[in-house]
Amino acid sequence: MTVYFLYSLFSRRTPDSEAIIYPSMFTEDGQPIEENHRIIVDAIRLKPLP
């Protein structure tokens, strides 16, 4: 899981792939937003490996 998470963070998109904009993980004062964190983690799990 950790390797896949790191790959997802640092892999580059291909020119023909579509960018996905995810919600902020933190509020302006630095507090974590748990629901947004869950959304992003779930999306990374579902992202296929190249």
C-alpha cells in the first residue's frame, strides 16, 4: 500500500490523461478534513497501475 501511495503521489500524467482535482485535505488553519482525506485515499486505491 505504501509503495502504491508514493507512486500515486509522484507519477506523472500522460498528455492525454485528464487531471482530477481533489478537495483540500486541510482547512486554512491547518486542521485536517477527515472526509476529504478519505475521498483522496479511496481515489488513490482505485487508480490503476500503469
